Amino acid sequence: VGSTMPPKLLDGTALAFCLENPKRSSSKVYERYERYKHAKTVAEALQLGATRSDITNDVKSGHCTLLDQPQRDPETGERLAKQQRIDPPVELPQSEQQNPSGDGASVPTIASVESSVPNSEPSSVQGCQTEKSEKKSPLQEVDLSFAKLDGKPIKFVKRTMGEARRLLSPEGLAEAEKSGYKFCLKDKENLSKWLVQLKDLNPDGKLAADLQKHNLDAQIDLELILPDAFPMEPPFARVVYPQLRGGYVFERGGICFEPLTVKGWVPSMTLPALAIAIKGIFDYGEVRVAGVGDKATRTVKHYTEEGARKDHSVISAAHRGGESSTYGSIRNYSS
């Protein structure tokens, strides 16, 4: 890169960071770099805690390389080639063919929507160890014929099917195992509710120490619920087990941090990237174990979806729907 000015950092710009952390150990920027160094795009890096200044400085200093790689369509999560959107073929029902203007209220059947998948990864940064660059074959086909998506908006159908295919494919399962998370589909009809298990927590973190102290598995269970407006609106996320406190986790399990708010959400962010972002605040934040609940069923009695949504609504309103400038004081809220 040299001393030239880096190009404009668009959210979809692909990049690769040096995996060997070049920052001063024990500094805040070192901790941030540890969270965002696995990001594949500017948007992912921002969601994992980087600032645009961090990325710009990393590019200038040679710790990050911007890559000529297809970007994701924010509506579908699919890759774009040379800034041109490639829409998959959609066979519209007869009623929609007669109404070309459409209002998005009805959608094609699940069999009529096909999603494309990424087939490449970032290349290496010169002089640094990064994610290996390999051309990948298309994902193995996943049978989603059990899903019933009639009446759902077409953007929701296309994106949720694409996410489900990636997550449930052998390749997606292998990537999840490697990255320390696991997605289990809870709502097979609408593909809208997932149990997410976060594993491989930072062994030096406070949360990992608490889990060991309470003789609990080194795992956090979350629930992700996709609204009908997904991907233009963010998923709803809550902690299921164990009982946590502090950081961005609130009394009834609600999670409120910028990427989960309307203003902070980036539509191109995938569900695995969101899981990794949440894992980052658990690994390096002030989240602690507050109770063990029922170990056998891995539940906490007062952790309900309704209660968690109330948590999220109150905190989100306090931060004007996710305005980034208000998040510096979020730690002042107690769980």
C-alpha cells in the first residue's frame, strides 16, 4: 500500500488483516484488533469493534489489504460481481405476474427461489499470516422443502433461504466448528428462529473464568429471531443460558449493542458474522455469570423472549434507536 491514500472504505469492501496482532500488548487497540482481525469486509470489521480510523491505519501500515472481491447484496446477502447485482431467477405466482408493481405482500413458493453462494476467500496480506486463500466449490445442496414461507416478503425469503443453506451445508457446519459457534434451526417452517451456541470462549476472559467457577460448560446459548423485515431490519438476540450480567446483557437476557439496533444494523452482515460479533463482546467485555438456573435443561426461569424484548426496547430507546454516539455510556446501565 505504501504511503498512498487508501481508497474509500465502503461497507462491502473486502479485506484481509494480518492475523499476528501488531498492536502493543495490553492496550485497548490490541484488544480491538483481536476482535476484528478475522473480519472479511469493512462492515464486519466495524461490527466487531474496529473504527474506520483503525482500518485506514492498518491499511497504511500494511497490516490490512483491501481485496478485489465481489461484495454482498445488502438485501439478499449474496455476492455481487463488479458492482452489478445478480438476482437469482424467481418464478412469480400468477397473481404477482398480473400485478407487476407489487407491494411485497406475497412471495413465490420456496421451490421458486434459488440463492447463490460465495466461492472465494480473501487472499493473504504480504508478510503476514492471514486466512488461506482458496477457491471454493459451490455449497452442497441443502433440502429446505420443509419450510413454509407463503406470505413472507420476498427479501426475507431470499435472504433466510440463503442463510439457512450456508449454515446447514456441510461446509457451513465445518466453518462453524472451526470458528467456535453452532446454529440449530428452531423454527423449521419460517426459518426465522435459531439457537446459537457460542463456544471456544476466550480462556483468559472473565466470563470463561466464571463458567469454570460455576462448573458450567464453556458455552453460551443464544436465540436469534429474524423479523419479517429482515435483512433490512436486524435480528433480535437474547441470552438463553446461563444467566449473565454486565456489558451489553440485561436483566432478562436482552442484548443491546449497536449492531442489533435499527441504526447500527448493516443489512449485508451475515448471521455467522453477527454471532462472532456477539462472541467478541462476551470474550473481551465485562459480561459475567450471574446465576446457573437449571443446568439440566439449560434454562433460566425469568429469561423469556417477552422480557428480553422489553430490555432491548428500553435500552434502544435510551440510545435513540442505536445512534453510535450514545453508546459510550451504555456501561452505566446496570443489569
